[in-house]
Amino acid sequence: MNSLILLTSSRIVLPVAMLFSVYVLLRGHNEPGGGFVGGLIAAAGIAVHSLPRGRSALLRLLKVSPKTLIGAGLALALLSGLPGLLLAEPYLKHQWAFPGGLPLSTTLIFDIGVYLSVVGAVLTFLAYYLEE
Amino acid sequence: MNAHLLLSLPIIWPLLGVALCCMLWSRPRAQRITSLVVSAGLLLSSLALLAATWDGTVLATQFGGWAAPFGISFVGDMLSAAMVVITGLMAVAVGIYGLAGDAEAREAAFYHPLYQGLLLGVTGAFLTGDIFNLYVWFEVMLISSFGLLALGGTREQLDAGVKYVTLNLVATTLFLICVAFLYGLTGSLNMADLARILPTIDNQGLVTTIAVLFLVAFGSKAAVFPLFFWLPASYHTASAPIVAIFAALLTKVGVYAILRSFTLIFDLSLGFTAPVIGIVAALTMVTGVLGAAAHFDVRKILSFHIISQIGYMLLGIAVATPLAIGGAILYVIHHIIVKANLFLLAGVINRAGGSFELKEVGGLYKTLPWLGVLFLVPALSLAGLPPLSGFWSKFVVVKASLDAGHALLAATALAVGVLTLYSMLKIWNEAFWKAAPAASTAATERWLADTGTRRAMLTPIIILAAITMTIGVVAEPFIAFSLRAGEQLLDKSAYVEAVLGPGPQRSAEWQP
């Protein structure tokens, strides 16, 4: 798709969408948001960026194949459940730590996994429809 | 190993398979190794689960650590452990078989991640103790199987895939609607919790209505009469390993869901559902076997036999005595092994004989006598001849129906057995016995020249045939196990207690 307006505006849309997607991802911890919505926002930003530029630009931007992202996301989500098992607790029972009052948990790893899988899945799909 | 680990590992292995195979998408060789390793892991961890539940223990865990009935329970009793073991066995057997033939073409089309995704859906469905979660696993299974079915991307496959996915989506949507009704009625989705609440509901007529709706939804998945039409419309288009894993597992998840929900959640003694299931069982047996008699494509014959055999399992469920339920379980186990093996053999017939179409194949017994013997083991077992596994499973189911006074159902089962033998002999006569057409001889020579393919395809067939023989010759422990698993199903107290703990629960007093 050869559009100067899209080409120019997508340069701004991409970083804003990425930043916003990370915000939504982290916000999802206790408020509406999370990996799924965050992943969709990121994928939308990347889609806007690659629509005027074509498939090869998408793959250059990502560095890895979107299929790899799906797998990596699933692997992260899978791993986030393992600490529970190692502590003889149910799978996916999430573990928490509070270094200096900052709540950190394996839930975040799970959510990042969801985020990556969603980005990967949407972009895998998109890649089939992009022009070269 | 503790219960959490035992129940999580059969799900973690295939999930790991999906994740790794996606990450290794551009390296087919690495995917093959990963796929085989995680399948072996699935088999081993499911054997550990079976060992832990062997004495009748029911294991339960709550994923995420949220207590039942709010969290999602995963439960392993004898039936689900046995089903997971058989899934692991199929994963390995069909996994090895899938290395041969046109493997490169399949692998380029995302075969391994989808294969593992299918296994993930199946093991999840067998282990979950939550009815909504069961729906989720059905969806995982449906999406993966659609991908596998349409893998080749030919016109024929896409046509079959669209039919398959549309008809199955209708069934899963109905399932979802049933779940919503059930939740509206009881306020719970946990199967153990439902087992406690449903008998206390005043409006038992509504419970029966929901039960019958569930029967339609699960029956469609299990391909029973008159909801089976998606199966013969789609199965014959997929390649041999894919259709073998479908035939082994997909419909049996539907049977498992019927078996589980109609023993744990709903009561078969309500007086309405059991006779309905009985009639459906008889019609399923008969239509399936008649459909098979009319066809000359090996895959179509075998597809119709899946339907026919599902009828026997339903027969056991309909009779609903401990012996009959045990017989149904034995039948499922026997059937998965035999049916998968027959489809694997169909792939070999296609390769060594040049076609799936029986008219174009012939003379295989002359050139490949051992293949003929390997075919006869599952074929005669399917028909129910002693001393093979099919004889014992048919024997238990038929005896149970005679004991319960269902002479007509028993007679139908026996007559269908004879017709099954007819179909199997038809394949034998055409593919193995009659003189070989020229094209078929050429294919046989190619087959004999390709040692690698032969090994990969025949090894799982030999293993599965050996298991069929073992169940046939040393039937006692298998029958005893199935009967105990059946008794465990009918006495739901152990299941409920394993999930919810002893004593009255919150939900028992919950009023809508």
C-alpha cells in the first residue's frame, strides 16, 4: 500500500503504540488491561507500521519470525507456572517477592508470555496478507 | 511425585511441544526431535499418573492455587489416567509413523506445533474437573485439528475442513450454551461441585433437559447417530498419520465426556436419558457398519467403522450397570489402539499398493505376507474375533446388556460384529488377495526399495498390534482394571471428596 500519509504517521504511531502497550501490560496487574490487550495494541502499532512498507519491512522490524514470538510467549507462560510446582504447590500458583516494597511476581512473566503470543499470532496472520 | 506434578506434567509436555516447535519453526529436524521427546515425556508422565491412581486413589489439583469450586480443578482417576496413557501411547506411535512418507511437506505446513496442540487439547480434556474448562480444551482440540486437516491445502481438504469446522463449531456452541444453563441453574462449573448440587435442585425436569442437550453436544463430538455426518465428510482427506491420530482420539474425547458427565454430573438412572442413549447406540452401530459396507475407499470404510464402534461404547453407557460401564471403558481402550493401527495400515496400503481405493490395489499378500498378518490383527480384533482385544471388549459389553435384559441391543451388537467382519474381509480380499493391478505392483517395488520409510511406518504398527494381542491373550488384568475404573465412576464420592474435601461445602447451601 503506497500512501505517504500512512508512511509518515506510522512513524509516530509505532513508538506510541509500543509504549502504550507496555503501560497496559503492566497496568493489567491490578486494573483492567494485561498481556492480551497490550499485545493487541502492540500488534496494531506494528501493523500500521508495516502496512505501507510490506512484509520484508515487518520481518526486519521484528528481527525474529512472528511464529517464534508465539512459541516464546507460550514458553514464558509455561515457565511462569513451574516455580509453583517446584515448591510442591499447584501448577501456575504464582509466587511473589517484595524487594523494597515493589511487588514482583511470576504472574508478570505469564502476562508477558501472553503479550508475546498475541503479538506473534496477529502478526503471523498479518504477514500472509502483506504486500512484499 | 505429588499430585500437582502428576496432574500437571501430562499437560505441560505437549504445551512445551507447541512452544518449542513454534520457536523452531524453520528447522524441521529439530521439530521432529522435540516432538518425539515431548511425546515420550507425555507417555512416561502419564504412566506415572496411572501408577499413582492404580489402587483407586483419586488425585486432584487446582491450577493457579485457587481453591475449588472457584478455581480450575484437574482430577485424575483411573479412567482419566488410562485415557491419558493411551493418548501418550498414540502420541509416540503416530509420531514415529509421521516421520515417514511426505513428512517434509507436512512439516513445512506447521505439522508439529499443531500435532502437539491436538495432544494438549486431548490430555487437558481428559484431566480437567471443570465443565467450562472442558469446553476450552475442546476448542484447543478443534483449532488444532482443523489446522491439521487443512494442512495440505488442497481443494478437497479445504472443503472437508470447512465442513468439519462448521459442524463442530455448532456442537461446541451448543456445549457452551449448555454450560451457561448449568451455571444459571447451579452457580457452579466445577464438576465435583455440580455432582453435589444437582441432586438438590427442585426442578429435576430442567436438569434432565440440560442433560439431553449435553448428550447432543457431546454426541456430535463422538459422532453418534444422527450427528455423525461431519466425520465421513472430512476424515478421508487428511494424510495417514493425521487421520490416525484423529480416529484414535477425537471421537473418544466425546465418548469420554459422555461417560464422565453422565456418571458424575447427571444421573443415568433418571429414566429418560439411558433409553435414549440405548436407541442412539443401536442406530449408531447399524448406520456406521452399513455405511462402511457401501464404500471401497479404505479410509472411508474405516471412517464409518469409527462411528459403528462408538455405538458399542454408548451401549455400555446406556446399560449403565457396573459391568457395562467397565465394558465401555475397555472398549474405548481397545478401540483407540485398533482403530489407529488400522488407519496406519491404510497409509501403508496406500504407499505399498499405490492407492487408498481398493479397486486399484491388490496382491499385497503375495509380495508382503507379513503386512497381511499385521493387517489381520487389528482387523479381526475390530470385528471381535477371539483371542484378540475386540473379542473381550465386545464380550463384556454384550454380556452386560444381556444381564440387564437388553436382548435386542445385544443382538444388534452381535449382528454388527458380523457385518464388521464383512468389511474387513472386503479390504483383505481386495488389497491383499486379488491379483495386483500393474500400478499397484510398481508401488510395491518402490515400497520395498525404501527401507527408511518402511521402518518408520511399520514399527508403530507392530507395537500396536502387539498391544492388541497382549490385551487379547492376557485379558484378565485389563478387564479387571476397566471394571474397577467403572465402579469408581459410578461411585462418585471419592471424586467429589478429592476435589472439594470431605464435609459440606459452601455451594451446597448456595441458592440462586
